[in-house]
Amino acid sequence: MAPTQQIREVGPLFQHDFSVVLGGPTFQFFRRLHLITDDLGRLCSRELTIAIVVWLPLLLLATLNYSAVNAGWLSFLRDIEVHVRFLIALPVLIAAELLVHSRIRLAVRCFIERGIVLPQDLPRFDRAIRSAIRLRNSVPLEMSLLTLVYTLGLWLWQRRTVPDVSTWYVLPGGPWHLTPAGFWYVLVSIPIFQFILLRWYLRLFIWFRFLWHVSRINLNIVPTHPDRCAGLGFVGKSAYAFGPILFAQGSMLAALVASRVLYRGESLLSFKFQIVGFVGFFVLAILGPLVMFTPAMALARRKGLADYGLFAQRYVETFKQKWVIHSPASTEKLLGSPDIQSLADLRNSYALVREMRFVPFGKEDIARLAAATAIPLLPLLLTLVSPEELIMRVAKFVLP
């Protein structure tokens, strides 16, 4: 199936299909290089090719210019941030396309398959998909990302570079007094990484913009749904697809903190507030926009409480008249009567409405995304305690 043909394919399952990954100028560029297929195949080829472009030249150029690089305080092989960025975070960002593609497509279909978007609202749903596809396939939009990388990105790099410090990529005399490896690092490797990262931010924007259009539709949500989200729990679960992006962000933070701790003698505990704020910010960035469904969910809860409250009042009044005021025939026993079971079922239904959330996610979703962001930071604990002591502490916490 061609990437641009995402709507009106044959068959009900593919009639309203959309992926934030399967399309766009960069996708078409990789297709022409035979590094990707329409089902996102050839992942290993993409990973290897990008690693060869962004990391291997740095290793070769730094090795050839070993005498100049060795004069600095930071050699290439000791630069934790570079290796984590290009050998861990970047491959994760590339591989994340498979997970995001499968989960987001499934979430889009759920709106139709579960009857949340009613037949009369399908034209609005289709318009939301077409609008998202136009953004995803926009050449000017991706070109603006590339322009941003080579303007603002280079300016920010220059601002954070210390001109009097010699490393494997820069020598004293100014931020642009670069080694051969430094020129490749600044003009090729970093821009490629920043472009891929910004492209993920763009995809997040496109996804949330699509959900915002959907949230404006008169959705058929049911307050008694057992997911306690009126049937929209799958929207919050779809956020798990972006866990690898959070993992990549956490990896880069871990590398930055590790460099400060190992090479500058700073304490890990001095970063505790920054780490907590970092994790909280990215979890909020993924789940926070989903509050766009809160008005519809709150309305469904209020209406559900009113409807089930009225129904419950009528039922208990009938129950009272039958079993309390007017005693039934002696042959009809209260114990085991379907009326008792119906009363219990009514209570459970009303409890589901009362316990319904106002957002399509819960504490478990928050915890999972926070864990995905924080896991790369766990090895930093080895700077505080030895591996043996860390294992003993974990064992005491886990084992009774």
C-alpha cells in the first residue's frame, strides 16, 4: 500500500488508516536508497548506514589526528555523550518507528471499530486524517526543520562551546577552531541527529493535532466502560508507543550527567532536581495533551451520573414497593431473586460512572512512561555505591 493512500482502501479495516511514520519526504528519500520498505522493513540497514555516516567518520578522523586530539583533556573514546548519542539514542529513535507505526494505526482504527466515532461523523474523522497526512508529507515543513538545525542548532552549539578548552573536536582559539573530526561532528553528525529528533517532535505534534480534531467530534463514549475512561483508555495506552523516544532522551541526560560526574568531579546528588524535573517534563509532554478529551469525558460522567441516578431511583422505588411495602406471595422468595442481582448490578454500574476518570490515562500509564525515561539513568547510581552494595540494597528491597 502506497504511503500516500491512507484513506478509502478496500475493506473496512483499512478504510480509515493513518500512520505518523509511514510517509513524508525523508521516508521517500530512504525508499529511493532502498533502506526502507512500505512496511518499515530493512531496519538493520538503516541503523548501520546512519551509524556509518554519523559515528564512524568521527572515529577514523580522530584516530588519524591522534596527536592533536590527545593534547586536549577529552579524547574521542572517552567522550560519553558522543557515544551514547550516536550509538544508543539515535538507533533507538530509528527503531521506534516500528512501534509507533503499529500502535498509532491501531489506535486510529479503534475510534471506528469500537463505535466511538459514529457513522454520521465519519466525514469529519476522514478530514482529520487527511489534514494529518498533509502535514506528515509536507516538504516545506521538513525543510524548515533542516534549516532550523543549521541555524539555531549551530548557534546553540557555539554558545555552549568553551573556546579555551581543547578536546578531540575543538582546539583553543574559538568555537570554530575545529579539528577535522570536529568539522564532521558539527556540520554532519550533530545536524543529522538533531533533524531526526526534531522530526519526532513534529510527529508528536501531528498526532496530538489529529487527536484534537477527533476530540471536537461528538464522540460516542460510555461512562460505564470498565476501563474507567469512558472507552477512551486505548488513547492513553497508545502513548506507550513513544516510550523509546523518552528512553532516548533519558539516555542523553544520563550521558551528560555521567560526563559531569566522571570528568568534572560533580556529585550525582547535585542533579537530583534536574533529573526529576526532566522526567516529569517529558511524561507531561506525552500525556498532558490528552486532557483535550477531558471536556467530553467530564460531560459524559455528569450525564451518566444523572441518567443512572434517575434510573436507580426508579428501580429502588419499585423494589421497595414490591419487597418492603407490599409483601409478595409466599411462593416467591427474596433470597435468590433476580431483583437482588439486578440491584447489585445497578450499584456496580453506578460505581463505575462515579469512579470514571476525567483523563484517558491512569497512574499506571504515568509510571510506565516515567520508567522508560528514568531507566537509562539507573547506571549512574554506580557513581554513589559499588556494584556489590547496589545489588545488596536491591535484594533487600525485593526479597522479604
